[in-house]
Amino acid sequence: MTDELPQGDQHPAELTPQQLYSLGEKSVFSIQGRRPDDFIGSGTGFLVDKKGAMGLTNAHVVQGLAAISGRFNTGEKASLHVIASDPCADLAVVHFSTALPDQAEALIIGNSGDVKPGDTVTVLGYPGTLTNNPSEQKLIISSGLVNATKVPARPRGAPEYKDTIQHGATVNFGNSGGPLLDHHGRVVGINTLTNFGSQDAPAQGQFYSISIDTAKPEIVNKLLKGQSQNDMGWAVEEYYPGYFEALHPTLGPGLDAQLADEGIKGGLYVKAVTPGSGASKAGVKAGMLLTKIQNTSAANIAQMCDIVESILPGTVAEVEGLYLFSDSERLDTRRFHAEFRVPGKH
């Protein structure tokens, strides 16, 4: 494990778009993996430590995935595994378990505090293709102007991002986890969000990247050492009224109605559980609906993170919820309670 996020020398001059793209071909890779429910997850990562063969991405890109692979724009493909993650900061470090391409190069980490509205920034990543065929993905470059800095973002279905750069460089599905570069080619953010607005008030051109300054001092350096934070061993999605109607067309409508009758308007639907984790050993399974953590309601990801961030490593966590679809043979609305020790020491 490396000790800290490498800094490197500053690029001496402003880079052209062609030079930025060439830099991305050496440093930015696509990520793909599969969950137990056959969901195929994809996103982007970038090298931060060539010697250690480690890259940075969003936690939501890799959470719950197995058989993860990374592929550079030149076609070289390699196996990846997650070193450590912090789902509440939405950051994860991945390691290449096979040799990197000879031309691979780690990106230089800049300072998001130097970024100002009106600056040009560049997004590099692997958004989905028209055919959704990963082998057809190409590294895509887009540039735009910084709209604002130090922007808090509270999207549905995700943790709260306390400090983001809002900009106009396009971020599409699959770009998550890729780098936001300044005109010197230094990383100033991790591309994470697109604001689509609502059906009544659609939004265009509003994209958000986690500020690198908020990530690198305390979070990423710990992740590079293999120290996961706030990782309970599960991948969850927010439950909301009508969620199961889309997920299970036959059973879903009745289940949504039943949960409404019981006063359950939110929760965390478990999509995958990390094998060997404390949650897994305690009996938490994919298909369960978590409604309380530490005897406190957790109706969404932000509430979950508020609770999880207050749990000391090495102490016991309590979770409550319903079994629901945890048994593939039947629907089970019984309640469950589980306890397990959170990883780490305090």
C-alpha cells in the first residue's frame, strides 16, 4: 500500500485538448463488473499510483460488483479488485491485479481550491454507447466552464456531497469516477453527478464533481492504505413508494401497498452483500429492506450515512428490517434484527 496520494510535478504549460486526451489514454480506464442480481455496473477510474497499480473511482461504481475489470482506451484489459471504499464519501480505491500497460501513467493531483468560476475544465471517461457494448466504449473528452465551487449537492439515492465543483463539461452515465482536469492536466475533481431536474422543470448542463481537496487529505490517503471507512458490507438502493412495482411487476404493486399500510415510506433495499463481511455473517442478504440502523430510522442514503459515520470502528452495529425477497422462492414480510461488528479499530 502507498502512504499517501502522490503529488508529482506540475505540468509546465496549458495543455491542448489533444494533449489532455493523450494523457487520458495513459491514465483513465473503464470499469465493469456484475452484481449477484445480474446487474452490470460500469464507470470510470484513473491511475493515482503507477508503482502500486492503484486507481481512484466512485464507490457507487464498484459497490456490490464481482469479477471487476478495467480497460484502457488502447484495448488492454486487466482484473481489478477493490482495496478500500468509503460509500458515504462515494470514493473507492481499486488495484490492478495484472500488469499495467507499458505506457500507463498516473495523473497529477491538483488543488480544487485554485479553481475559479469561468475556468475551463475537462471531463475524461467512458460513458455508455448506443449499443451498450463495453468493447465499443471509447475514451470521451468534453470541456466546459466552471459555474461555481464549494457547491453542496444532495441528490436522491446518494449520500450528501458537501463540496463539489459545478461545471458545464458533460458527465453522462459511465463517466462516474473519472477525473475532472484543469487546463494543466491536473486532477481537481472526481466526476459524480448530473442534474436532470424534474419532469416539470428539466435541467441541462449542470454537472458536479467531488472537489479533490475534500477527498485527498483524510479520505483517499486512508483508502490507499487499505483502510475502508463507513463500509457496512452492503450495496443498497433507496426504497420509495412505487419502487417494487418497477422491480417486480407481479408482486411489486401489492407489496408497495402493504408497506404503505404499515407506514413504511422509505428504507434501504439491499442489492448485494460482500461475502465474508460482518453483515453477511449476521444474515443480511440481498433482497432485504433495511429500515433502522442503531435503532434509528434510515429512510434514505443520506440518513444511513449520518448514522454510519457516527458508529465507531470495532463496535457493534444493529440493523432492522424485513426479509422481503431475500428468499428467491417466496416473498417474506417478516421482520428481522441483526447485529455485527463494524470493521476496524478505534
